[in-house]
Amino acid sequence: MVSSTYKDKPSGALFAFSAKWVSYAHTIVAYTAFISALVVGISLHYHKIVKNEFYGYPQEWFPSVSATIGDRYPERSFFQLFIALTSGPRFALVGLWYLLTAKPGKVLPKFVAGVGLFRTFTCGGWTYVTSTDDHDWHDIFMISYLVATLPWTLGCIALSPANPKAIKYRNYIASAFFGTLIPLVYYFIQHKVHRVAGAYTTYAFFEWSLILYDVAFDAVTVLDFSTFEIVVRDVGGLSQGVNKSGMSDVALEEQKTKATGGIFNIKFTWRETFDTIAEVYHGYVFWSILTGLGLVIWYFPLWFMGISGYEALVMSTISPLLLSIKPVRSFVTNHLRICHFLSLAGLLAYRVESPIYRLFTVGFGVSMSCLSWSAQLYSENVHETRLESKILAWLVGLVLSSAAKFAWWTNNPVWPIMHAENGGQNEIGLLLALIAAWRTIEYRGRKEREPGGSAFLSALGVAGLFFGLHSLLSDSSTMISWVWEGYPVRGPLAVPHGWFTIAAMTAGLLTGLAYPSLVSTWSVYGIACVGAAILTLYANWFGYYGGIVLAFYLMAIAGPFLKNAAKRSPATTFGLGFFLYNIMVLFHVWVVAYAFVPGGPYVREHTDWVMITMMLLIGAGVFNLTCTSSRGPQTPQRPNSSQHQRYHTSALALINLFFLAMAYLRFPTNDYVPYHADSQIITAGIWTIHFSLDNDMWSSEKRIRNLLKELEVDVVGLLESDLQRIIMGNRDTTQFLAQDLGMYVDYGPGPNKHTWGAALLSKFPIVNSTHHLLPSPVGELAPMIQATLDCYGELVDVFVFHSGQEEDAEDRRLQSEYASKLMGNSPRPSILLSYLVTQPQQGNYKTYVSDLSGMHDVEPGDWDRWCEYILYKRLQRVAYARVSRSTITDTELQVAKFVVPRSQEEKALVSILETNELARDWKVQKDKVPVGWRFPALFRGKGVRGHCYHVFDEPYYYSPKELGQE
């Protein structure tokens, strides 16, 4: 065939030109859009566009992309004009790429073309809907565009024609693009969280780099389109797969496969896609039911204040022991679908109102789920591919469960403590579970096979593995809470760093899939032990690095462990394994609940013993694997590229993208404003939230949020707030409250500090915070947060404290002395938000309210208190109220309002009030105080939703400035 030229147009063509000019036009106009806006913005509004919410010129001296193309005229108009002109070449580029790569029977070119069109439309979305116009839709379009960039980039690489130069450039640019995301996120966090001067300028350079790389990646098409002419005739034969590069087709395909991980080499079929989705969701259902059991059990010892007897249902998981009975084993393996359907009672439990019956319903669901999954793996053990597929579904389901919890602020939307009123998606979850079970479960028969090795050792390994997966990896923020030590931030944050846990889980699972013999070695086990020790003993980033190593290892070794267990007696490997796992669950709770269990003091505060035991159990499993493998010939393990592995790998990729998108949406704005900033008011509260389970066993975060918002609370201490244990669902209520209420949060001492939890939420920036564990020689550990807040330019210390139990008088005496000295040493205005376990004016009260502490009681005449107290010093107290709890918890919310003295006159007034008890406690009518000092009228009389002012019926108000001076 003779190629046509510009001078020699194809026969019958009125106009012809090389398709490479589409690439040139797209590149030139796109770059012009951004560069023209930058030039115009710097020329006209330089100081305005380099300024951010914290700093301006000269600390920040280069504008970000969003600031440049944002709302200012005329740079926004320049950008929108040229980006509109870019749309024509962009649609043409996507269409030409499809024509170049489309081949009969291939689905990937259609998929990539669809992604390309989607990116084009979403680009228009975030371009023409700015954050000022509609912040939510701007973010939705932007996230969609960024998420679609990954499949577009990898898909283009996978479909690249036989052009080594183009493939090389695409690999380089894609690597640069994705590599830039790491420092981009790092410097954004330095700016947004740590408020480092100049960090936003550095971030801006990486942001502009992404723009350059994004456009440059598509500019490479000029090398491919040079053989195309418009009206379109392929003059080079590339669309027919002709290779003129001199490089072998095999070598080129290997180069592309290496760049994309082989994901796009899948022989796509809708059936296998639906099967994979169903399998993964079915695995998610298992973890949802299992992790919900602890929550509904925990409700009962909370209300009994000790062992209730219902804790016995933790043994629901040992149902695989029934498989030791041959008729039962035969029935279950022949009726797997029925058994799996029965397990969905764990999802249907939300319809049961009675907490007791709901608990038994969940227990039945867990029992059937463990029985069904164990029997299913056992029945598939002679079919290596199907067995591996089921194990992958189980493990990818765990990753999906953790991602779903992140999206729902650490609550699983299908848990039995969720319903429509608090954000549950139980109906949809149950419907999808029914479809998934029907789609994936069928009996295929098996042959008896019992290989060498020990079923007992395998059970030990399964116990350690499941405990590790459940206790550390069922929520992406659990290990982060272990290493958290307060402000300034020196370690990871749940948002966005929780993705590092998900990424480590993903990498570990894929590594174990590809190299099972490698991850089963003693050397890798030794590295995991070091990681476990670092997580247990160290804090901040170094401690979290140990957690990342452990997360990687647990997911990597899970596949070999479960394959080995499936090939032995399920009654031993899974029945005994789950029994030992239950012992570990109880052990894991007893280290903090030692006051309520027989022999509890022996394991008091020994999370290190829990971690050592877990790793020893896993070590037994590793020993079993090494013994088994040593009896047969060793064959080097190479990455397996079977279809089902690639489908599950694709599922993992999508889950990771979903997590990253949610992390973007949940990223804190850190632009919080107090409710009455014009009055210099701090509204402070203390509330014992009873582990965010209300009286009817429903998750109570939204009800807590509603009351705090309506009372306009600026600073609140939350007690009984540490939920990062199996028995409490590995949750974190403070994440939801902080994001929804727009507050900074200090989680307080982590779960490895063995307390019931103390947390601080603040509308004011937390400058510094320290976590204390007060003297507790006999009873429960008493946590305290000492935080310094920047309140209207003045530093104020806030103490959040939970004293020990009533039974341990000496503990409480020692704690009162420690806390009082700590408060007395503070030279700043201070507030104590506390749970003191003492009568007003009696006992330890006189230590807390004393010359030693310098603190005053917010209302000495409040005779009805026993636990919650608010104390203060060097502030002007102006109001105090008690608000009934309804059915949210077992303790009311107490709130007080303070004025922060800033001028010398105000500070002099506070000094008078501090020394004059009569003036300090002078009460007045609410109409005698400014409006900003008053509590909302919403809760007067009968109030709303069971919340009202009580004990005093109305809030107390105290002497305003002019009366205090009198």
C-alpha cells in the first residue's frame, strides 16, 4: 500500500491531514489554559493568590493550581476559555486512540475509551463548578477525575501499539505522575495539619508538576497518530498489529505487562466479573457478621457492670467442631448454600428490637457463617484454583470491610447496631448478601485427602492469624490509635494515613499469592516479630512502621495458612482454631477489664503478652508449613497469572481507589470557628458516652453529634471513648464527631495504654497535648489529657480526666493529688472536664478544689453530682447547665460557658472574681447577660428528643462584667 501525503490526498478525500496534529492541538491548548491563567494571576493578583488560610507572602510565594484557576477575574476566564477549546481535540484524541487500539473481541479498548470520555466530562465539572460555587460537587468531579486517571494511564500503556519509544515515554511519565503523589500528599499535610510556613508553596510545585505530566502523557499519542490520516485511514497498519519497530512482539508485550502488573491481560467476561464481585462481597459479609458479634456482647457487661453471662456467646465461632461428626459434615458440605443463607441471620438481626434476642440472632449467624466457610474451604481442598479463589474472596472481603468502615467513620453499615436512623444500610447489605450467596455457593464434590503435617499446629496458626487480622486490621485506624501521642502531630493520622494500612494489606496479600514459599520462611517470620515488637513498644511514625510490617505479613501468610488448614480435618483446624482465637479475644479484653474477671490482675496491662502469644501461635503455623514442605520436593515459586487472581487483584485495586477517594472527601479542613467568637466565649462540656452504644444497643454517634451541635459546644471531653478493641468493634467515634462538627480531636491514650478512654474535641487549635496515666496501684488506670488550646489568641489549658472506680479509694486519693499538682503547675487559664467519683464538698473534692490546684468549682451549689465535674481558674465563668441524656448513655451532659480575658481590664476583673467568692458566685437572670453568653432556648421546659435542662430546670448565669466590678 502506498501511503498518502498532505500534497497527495487519498482518492475522493476533500481534506486530509495527519492525526498527530490532534495531539499537538490538545497539548498546546491545554498547556495554554493553565499557563495563561498563571501568568495573568501573578501579574494582577500575586499577593492574593499566594495567600492561604495560614500564611501569605513572603512565607508563601508560589500559587497553587486551584488558587490560580479559581474565582478571580480575569485568570479564571482565560483558563475556562482555553480549557473549553481543549475539549474538541480531547474528544478526538480519545476517539482516535480507540480506533487505533480496537480489535475484534477485545473489551479493554472499549473500557479505556469509556474512561477517557468520563475523564473529559469530569474535567469540565471541576473546571466550571468551582469550590466556591458548590464545594461538594467540585470535590466529586475532582475525585472522579483523579480516580479515573489510574485506569486511563494503565489502560493506555497496556494498549500501546508496537512503538518502543512511545511505550518508554508513557512508562517514564506515568512513573513520574504517580511518584509525585507521595510528596504532594506529604506537603499538603504539612500545610493543612502542621501549618508549616512555606509548605503550601512546595505543594504547589508538585501540583503543577501533576498538570504537566497529565497533559504530557496524552501528548505521547503524537508518536502513534503519525501513521493516521483524517478522514481516517490507517496508513501504517498499527491498528492491525503490524510491528515495524524491529523489536519482538513478545518483548513489547512483556514491557507493557510489567508496567501494568498484568491486570489488563484478563480475558474479560461478565460472568467471571460478577462471580468475583459476589465472592468478595460474600467475604465482606463474613467479616461484617464476625466483627459485629463483639459489639452486641459488649452491651451486656456495660449495663451489668461486670460479667453478665451473655459473654458465653463469644464461643459462637467454634461451630466447625461439629464437622467432626461425619453426618453433619456430609450434610453441610452438600447443602452449603442453605447454610450460608442461614448465616445471613447476622445481617437480619438489625430487625430485632430486643437487645437480648438480637444478640442470640447474631450469635446464630456467626455460628453458621464459621461452619459454612470452614466446610466450604474443606470441600474445595482438592481443587487448587477454586480453593485459592475462595481464600482470596475471604481476605479481599476483609480489605473491603476495612474500607467500608472508613467510609462510614469506622462503623460497618450492615452491623446489628446500625439502622436507618444512624446511617445503616442494612436492607441493601442484606439484599446484596442474598444475591452473592446464591451466585457463589454450590457443591462440587471432593475427594478425601489428608497430607502430612499437624492439624493441631495448623489450628494454632489459624488462631493467631484470625486474632491478628481481627484485632489489628479490621479497621484502618486501629494501629494508628496505638501509636498516637497527641499534639503536635508526630505520627500518622486516621485520615489520610489509614490508607497505608490498606496498602500494606494489599501488598502483603499479593506477595503471599505470588511467593507463598518465601513468606512461609522463618526469616520473614522473624521480620514480622520485629514489626510486632516495634508496634507494641514504640509510638509515632516509628511504631506505625512496625505495624505496617505486621499488616503486610499477616495478609501474606494468610493464604498459605488457610490452604494448609483446608486440607486437614476442619473440626481441628477451624474448630479448635476458632476456640483458641476466642481465648485470645478474651485475653485481649482482660488486660484492661481485669477488675471484672477472675484472675484479671495477673494479666493487667499486658498487651505485650497478647502480642507475644499471637506471634507464638503464628510461629507454630509457620513450623507446620516448613515441616510439610520439607517432606516433598522443593520447587521455586513464581508469580501465578491465572484469571481468578487477576480478577481479585483488580478488585483490590478498586477497593484501594475507593478508599483514597473517601480519604480525599474526609480530609480535615482545619478552618474551624467557635460558635460565639464575637463574644470570646468558650462553651465547654463533659460527657461519658458509654462507648457509643445507647440504651437500646444502637450506635449513638449521630445522636451525640446532634446534642453537641445544638448546645453549641466548643470544647468537650468525652469519657469511655476508647473503642479500638474487638469487643467494641474496633471503632473510633471521635472521627465522625470531629469531621461533622468541625473540631480538632485528640483521641487520648490509645488502646495499648489499657484505659477505657478519654478524648478531647475542640473548635480551637490544639497547640500541645500530653497524655497521662495517673497512679492506679490496684484499680483501673485513670487516663488524663492535658491540652493547651489557642483560644482567641490566648493559651488555655484543658484537662480531660477519668478517675478510678469507687471501690479503690487509695487509687482515687493518689489520683486526686497527682491531678491537682498538674493543674496547679499550669500558669495559664485552665478548665478541668472530669469524672471524679466523689461527693461535692467532701473527700477528694477538697483536693481537686483547693489552693494546690488553684481550681474553682463551676457551681459549688450543685449538690446532685457524683461523677462529672467542671472546674476552672483564671477565666470568667458566665453560665452553667445540666442537660438530660435521653437514652443515649447513662450520664448527662454538663456544660459551662467562660469568657477568655484578653485585655488588662478583663484580666483584672477575673482576679477580683477569683479572690471574692461572693462576686464569683453572684447569679443573675439570663436577660442580664449578653445574648452570646446564653444557652439555647431549645432545651427549656420539656426540651427536644428527651433532652432538657434539669436538676436546676434552667441554666445558671453569673455576674457579667459590670456587676463583677461592683
